[in-house]
Amino acid sequence: MRRVILLLVVLIMVGCASTNGYLPKHAITDPAEGISIPHPVELEKSGVKAFTNFTAIMSPDFWTEIVAGGGVFPILGYSEKAGKELGNLQKGYCYIADVNWWGDFLLQCTFVNSKIELADTKFVIFNRDAGWAYKLNGQEAYQAPAEGTDEKPFGYDASKFESDDEYREKFFEKFGMTFKQSNQFFKNYFLEKGIVSDDNLTSVSEVVLGTPEWEAYKTKLAFSLPFNYKLANGQIRSGHIPLEAFKGIAVEDPGFTSGKRFVKDLRIPLLALPLTGIAYPAMIGVSLATSALIAGVDDSWTGYFARAKVIRWQLAPTFRQVVAIYKELLKARDARNRQLEDELSNR
């Protein structure tokens, strides 16, 4: 039974679509751009003088769009100085860079702007088809009405985001986070883990081309995204997938039409398997299988975008559940480690 359940979990492949069916301009519709980023040589060719990197927490929801363990997601920045018009938003990208000790997956976000230019900018991250939006701390951009009030819930509406300047300004005011707010979030985050950070803690770094920091960036990127691809237009990109696999994915029609945004071959990440026994994988397997049946996966379990019946985002709650349980296991690990340390120190 366990073997059947695990096989079911590994083979489940589903599609992706946003609930409102509207595809905004900041969505990543090119399959190649969804699994790769510009190679450093492209920054040199474009005449970029400096760019800014920073870290954000990835929502577990994003696992529904990940291809072969990696992915790239759009991020936008708004500042009052630039103005609230859609064309004045700063555009960047985030890719999965790491997972930390406490089970949070981290996004590395990049803007081709200097740190000073982005100082007061408020950032929001989107899933790949930009049907959902998230804060830099990984929380969905959604505000429920206060209990006992007549307030309406406020969240992300992709169509309204593009067409309504006032709505867009209010959206960034509520959910956008600046570098300063991000730094404070991480200080509180570490404090909750029992770690007191320095006052100058920050994940934000500016890289000036031609400096030692630039060389260090290229070295680190080559480790994180070790494969390089030259596209038909001559652009060179870096990614996590070997070239032969990239060739197939990069030319696929992702099905970016209303209600049919499917990406091929999602594999459920069994994050917690190394830490558990038989019962836990079985529990996850049953949960995922149930969610898949509710969502309407086709009988063959192939889930190719051309004929898959499931909307990938319908499985987001299951991913949240898996990650939440995974984090609880890590907490138990830490508690056990502290107990052992206390026992050893009292000997």
C-alpha cells in the first residue's frame, strides 16, 4: 500500500490557472523565462551599471508552478516618486535560491536598478501567471474584513490591477513591502527562532558590474543555476535544468489562454520524507490523492497542458498543509537537539 501511495504522489501532474481567467501583462508567459534568468553576460551587453538583489520568503503555493525543482516568478515595485501609472512600475524577477534551516524556501529577487533608486519602493511578488499576489514575507496579498464590521475583503484582482490606478496604489499601500520593512521582518523572524540579529541585518545588496562583488555574484550564480542556454534570438540564459530537458520545456506551448494555463510535468516535492517513518508519507499520499480527485485529474495522471482537467492552483492548500507539517517536524528536531544539549551540559 505504501508503495502505491508514494507512486501516486510522485506521478501526480496537474495544470495551472488563475481563478479569474485574466492574464495580466506582468505574467511570465514564455516557458523559457519561467525556468531561467538572464545570464550575467546579458547584463554586460545591455550596459547595466548596477543591479540590486534581495531575499524573500516563498509561499508554499508556488510549488504548484515549479518545474523540476525550480522556477522564476514576476515581482513588481511601486514608488510614489515614480507615480501610480502602470507603466511606471519597476519590473524584476525572483527565482528559488535556497531552503533554510526552518523549512522556508527562499527566493532571490533581482531588479536592474541601483539600491538608491529602489529605496522607497514597495514590492509585491506574483505567481507565474500573475493570478495571485504575495508579500515579501510569503503571505498572500489578502485582507479579510474585521469581525463585526461591514468592510469588504480586499485583495488582488489581476484585471483591476492593470486598469485602475487608484486600486493599484491602494493595493501596494496595503501589501507592498519596502527594503526597510523586509529587514524588520527578518529581524523578527530570527528573533522568533531564538536568534538576535545585528541592527544592520539586511538581505539587500547592490552589485556594481566590474567589481569584486560582481565576480562573486557570477560565481554564486554558476553554482545555483549551473546550466546555460542560448536561445534562438541569441540571448543567453541560466537555469537549473540540463540543456536537453530545457530544450523541450522552453518550446512548449504553456497553454496561456483563459482557464487553460497548464505547465507540463509537475512533480510533488516530498520535502519531509527524510525525517519521517511510514505513517507520514502515507498520510501525505492520501491527502494529495484526495485533493487531486476533487480537482478532477484525468485518469492517466499525465496532466499534460493539452488535456489535463485539473487547475494546478486548486492544490495550493495541500502544499500549505505539507509544508506546515514539515515545519512542525523541524521544530520537533530543534526541540530534541536542545534537549540533548541540556542533557550533555548537565553531565
